[in-house]
Amino acid sequence: KAGVTQTPRYLIKTRGQQVTLSCSPISGHRSVSWYQQTPGQGLQFLFEYFSETQRNKGNFPGRFSGRQFSNSRSEMNVSTLELGDSALYLCASYDYRNTEAFFGQGTRLTVV
Amino acid sequence: AQSVTQLDSHVSVSEGTPVLLRCNYSSSYSPSLFWYVQHPNKGLQLLLKYTSAATLVKGINGFEAEFKKSETSFHLTKPSAHMSDAAEYFCVVDPGGGFKTIFGAGTRLFVKA
């Protein structure tokens, strides 16, 4: 069974640009969550999608958005990038039967 | 309100000695509690979880954790550390009703030869 796949693994962007990150969950998982990990703030919840609907949202500005497709794949978009957006972005797909989250390896975003 | 506190930012042990990583939580509900491990440049891997069944939970790689409601604690232990255990460990509270989980700040475990 394939795990959670995040692409790309590494990205370098310039301030003011926008970026889109992709996450393919484990087959059969309908819930996908996104997290931002930074040395200063640790792991912070961004949002959760379930069956193409955003179900929960963390405390991030509107520059951070996401969506989920009918095949449960999810994308996260950050517009008008700031230096502080440099982070490891982790995606997790959730198995509600076993209340267990499976994480991808993350996308390392560097904003210069 | 839900919260989770990992009491140590760094723990250093010698190979072959016991490991104790401490976690206290606060939750208005009966929470699900988890420990995850993150090796450098990797995603998070589930070590173990508590979901209101047995209070002593056994996980992978010889780790276990005990849920103590009276102390609101969920400490992670391992009898004998291995070099490969060196990583960052996260205690996680899932308050339920959706996946708006709360991560602890993490404890970095160092294992000395």
C-alpha cells in the first residue's frame, strides 16, 4: 500500500511569488490535513479537508488556502510569499476507522 | 481548551539505558493521545496511540506509554535506548470531532554511544 506522497520535496521561491504544493493520500483515506513546521513555532495545523470540503482551519492568514479533489488528492497554495513562510509543510491522511494519521515526508519550502 | 506540554526540549541518554520522554495534556474531552517520531528530513511516523482502551499502550520499536488520567500525563518510555532512536518526538492530542490536532513542541532525543 503506497504511503502519503508529497510533491515536490524541495522548493525555492522568491518573496511575493505564489506556490502550490501537492499531497496524494493513502488510497481510501478521505481526510487530508496540512501542517507547517518551523524551528520557532513547531508544528502548526493549517487546515483539514474531507470529501472536498474544508472542515477545520488553523490560525493562518488568508494567503494560505487549499482544496481537495474528488480523488482525495489535495493541494495547498500560498500566495504573496513572505520570508517567514519558509518551512517544512507536512501533509497527513487520516484513517478514521483507526484514528490514525499517516504523514508524508513533507515539502521543504525556502523563500528568498 | 486543549493543550499539550512536553516537559523537556532535549533529553540525552547513553545507549542501553532507559528513555523517558514526558508529556502532559489538557483536554475538555476524552482525548486520543499519540506519540510520533521524526527523523531528520523525514515525515512523522506513529509510535503508538491511546484511544480509551488499555492505559498502557505498546508501540513500535520497543516504546510504550502509560495514560494517567489523574496526572493528565502520557509519558513515553523505552527500557533500553538504541542509537537509531535519536530523533525528535512529538506528543499529540486529538480532541476529537475532526482532525484539528495539537502537537507538543517536541523533545529531541540524543543517544550517546
